[in-house]
Amino acid sequence: MLLSIAYSLSCPACRRLDSAGMASAYLTCRQSYVERGAALAEALALRQETAYDASLLMDRVMATGTEVDDQLGPLFSAATLLVGACTTKQAAAR
């Protein structure tokens, strides 16, 4: 698998996030969202850093208390991956 970041919420970048504010449904499905994003990143030949950034973005959004319907999980993973890819591309252009 592309992501060696099957990371937990205890990773250094996540320690600043309030997982208590995250919906329990998200915490239950989080690993599958990260895996979906990783698989999509691999299929699109994106850098591992992009998938990692997308996972962090997903956690940041969910730390606001937002709820995501599980049926929208694949779309949520893809959307954060798109944002991560755009951000990585902009950073590389600098």
C-alpha cells in the first residue's frame, strides 16, 4: 500500500487536533477513508505526501464537529485528495 501513514491520531501533526470534537461515526470509519484516499492516490500516481496531506485535511475538517454521511465517504476522501494535490502542485511551482 502506498501510504505508510496508516497513521493514528497520535501522529505528531495530529496531536494538535481535538479528536473529542470529531463525530464518533467518523472515528469509526476513519481508517477506511484514509485507505480509500491512499488507493486513489496510488491509482493517480500522486506522491505519498499528497495522500498524507489529504488525510490531515480530512481530520482538520472533522475536528470542527462536522458530520459526514458514510455514503459520502468516498467523495470526501477524493475531495480532500484533490485539495491536497492542488496544494502540493502549487508548492512545487514556487
